[in-house]
Amino acid sequence: YECVKNNIPFVLAGSIRDDGPLPDVITDVAEAQREYKKVLKNASMVIMISTMLHSIATGNMLPANVKVIVVDINQPTVTKLMDRGTWQALGIVSDVGAFLPMVVQQIRKKKIITASVLAAADAIRLNLD
């Protein structure tokens, strides 16, 4: 909701394991990959949070100079995602539910405020409350 309301690009891609995807979820893998490429085109940093298969697919599309932050509660997942060839990766082994509220808190504390950052922070907060 917050992404749509604030014109923040996002891609909802399905998985072969989905029982019945939500509306607007792209179930065609090739189409999802094209949409990922559009959204990632000018990315300078990507945060990969707690979805290993989608994160690996995304990581494989990124140039090596893109900063990558990998957050997952499972150490082998973090290691696998960090070893994809980027030279600017940071791995954090943490429960995403604990990590994201700290990110929101630091964004507000540091006053790193733009409309998109605030909207993303609010979306994170709302989804975790």
C-alpha cells in the first residue's frame, strides 16, 4: 500500500510453491525477471531480506559494484548470498522482525528523510506492527 501510494517501484514475483498468489503477483518467471531488471537498473544498493530464492535471483542480475546487504536468520543463506561475487556485501544474521524496526529507528534518528525513504520506513513499520 505505502509503495503504491508513494510511487515507490516494487515487483511481486511468485514462486513455484505458491498455493495461490496474491493479486498483481507475477507468476511468469521470465516476465518477473524483466520487471526486476527495470527496477534494479539504477540501483546503487539492494537490501535482500529473508527470501533466499528471490534474493539469489536478484543478486545474479546485479553488477559487482552494487552494495548488497543480506539479512536472514539462517547463516548459510547469508553466506550463500554474500558469495555471489559482489565486493560490497554486508551480511547480517538476524530475525528480520528485529532488524527492520531498528532500520526505521535509525532512519528517523539520522533524519535521512526523503518522501521515498519515509514511505518505505512507514511501510516497514506498518507491516511489523
